[in-house]
Amino acid sequence: MTRWEPGAAKRLQEAALELFATRGFEQTTATEIAQSVGLTERTFFRHFSDKREVLFHGQHLLAQAFLVGVETAPPDASPIEIVASALRSVTSFFPDERRHHSRSRQSVIDQNPALQERERHKLASLAAAVAGALHARGVDELAATLAAESGVTVFRIAFAQWLREDEQRSLADLTAEVLRELLSLTRDRA
Amino acid sequence: MTRWEPGAAKRLQEAALELFATRGFEQTTATEIAQSVGLTERTFFRHFSDKREVLFHGQHLLAQAFLVGVETAPPDASPIEIVASALRSVTSFFPDERRHHSRSRQSVIDQNPALQERERHKLASLAAAVAGALHARGVDELAATLAAESGVTVFRIAFAQWLREDEQRSLADLTAEVLRELLSLTRDRA
């Protein structure tokens, strides 16, 4: 019978980040991650398909938060207002308590091209999913694609800023600021 | 002494696309590409570091076209006007005569996740280079990043449309249309 390990996923994630940071991602095995918190390799693989998954676990929740924000925008919202709603929904997913964890995760990713690729791929899929949801709301295809891509770009830039060493502002504030800048930028045309 | 092969790179590229399309990218070797046009493997490797490079050869010219467009925009141009200038510069790089070749290339890439990743990576690097050039012109960092990302997104969407089977419009027209749509989208806010 499989034993239930309360909080095992979270413990494995924290241990993995610690080991990735000190030894390097490539040099760390799933078994070592599990053993470092007194769990078995089997428990590890009950939660994650491989060590890379430890870093991308929860990505479907991010996508879900985006999509909930799209769906809960008022019926008469413009595409950009829908995207703004999606961004608000997503930022509530990253309270300041998560900043430290997110920074550790990012520094592991920044050191590994294959992980960076995984991240890019994930964001590309996210933009496609958001475009699909906008289109399902009746936004025409081109506007849906542009609005979704813009929304994901705003998120990506604000998120990178949020992770900077000396940054104190919340992700919600940063996202709102980057979106405002995008809107002002595209209005600033002769 | 190395023999000069006039037009070898172009012949190798065309032969490679043909073989990638009929046999599959994975199943085609550099030697086979060279032999199919009566050239040696050595000639192949004088032009390309590997078979993947055949598909991404000329990418630096695309980046260069973007940067030339940034640099030649009038001194008082707004960030979005600079991006519009960059897009005009880039589209002159893809006349309609190139559409068939670009379609063949894209269908090879669409069938191979590693090539798709290379493409994403290339576009991410392109956006970073354009942001750097905008920043060098005095645009502040956030605006430069947003404008560059938006420009590359517009290019990517217009380019995908240009490659569609039944599309007749030029890349220049499509790019201008997608940019207009982006501008109207971000103005459409309550």
C-alpha cells in the first residue's frame, strides 16, 4: 500500500531548489532530492515525472489562473480589458511570500539552456491557450492572438522585474505598470 | 586547394528542403543533401555547421534588417514608429518570390519540436537585440523591451499569415495590418 506523505510535494520542491542551486541542476538526481528530505525515490516519482517537473509543477495552475481571468471579465469588456482581468487573476497567484521561492527557481532556470527552452515553450503554449479563450468569447482571431501575446509579454516582463534582487513592489503593481506603459506606448504615434 | 562552388549554399539549401520534406528532417543526413546535388560532404560543411543550420542560415540577415530599420528611423520617431520602420525594413527581405521557399521551410520546422524551439529561441534573441538597439537610441528600458517584443510579435503573426496556403497579400501589407490592429486594440480601452 502507498503511504500518504503530507506535504511531500512541497518538501521535495524545496529540497530540489536547494540542491539545484548548490550542486547544479545536471548534477542532482531525483533520488538525491528524495533522500535529502528522508523520502524515497518512489515517493518522488509519485509526485513528479522527472526532476525537471519539480520546476514546472504548478504551471497548469498559472494557465488556469489566466483562463479564469479571461472568463470572469465582464461580457462587454474589450480584448485589452479582458487581458487586464487575466493579469489580475494571475498576479494573485504570486503573493510576495512566493518571491523568494520564485527567485531561486529562476536562477536555476537561467543557468540551464534546456530549462530556458522549456520556459519559453510553456509561455508560448500559454499565449495560445489565452488566445483560444479570447476567441471563444467572440474576439476575432487576429485581435485574440495579439491581445493574448501582449498579455503574456506584459506578464513576462513584470515577472522578471518582480524577481530582481532589489525590487520591492508587488507583482500586481508591476504588472499594472507594464500594461499601462504598453498602452501609452502604442498610443504615442504620430 | 578548395574548389569554389558558385551558388553551392543555395543549391544545398534547396536540396535540403526537398529531402527534409520527402524523407523527414531526422532521416536526412548532411552527406545525402550534398550528394543529391553532386557536391561533397566537405563542401556542405564549408557552408553549414550542421543540417539544422541550413534552415537557420540567413537569420543574422533578418536580425540585421530589423536593426537597420531601427537605426534609420527619424531621430524624433516614437518607439512604435521606430518599430514600424524596423518592420518595413524586414518585410523587404521577404518578397513574394520567397514565399514558396519560406513555406517549405516552415513545414519542416512545424514537424520537429527541436526546430520549433530553435525558432522560438531565435525570435527571443531577436527581440532582445531590437530592445538593445531601441535603448541605444535613448528609449527607456521598459518601453524599449515592450516595443521590441511587440514588433517581433507583429512580425511573427504576419509572417505566419503570409505563409498560409491561400494567402495572396504581401508580407509588407500583412505586417502593416497586424501593427494597425495592435494599435487599435490597445486604444480600445474604457
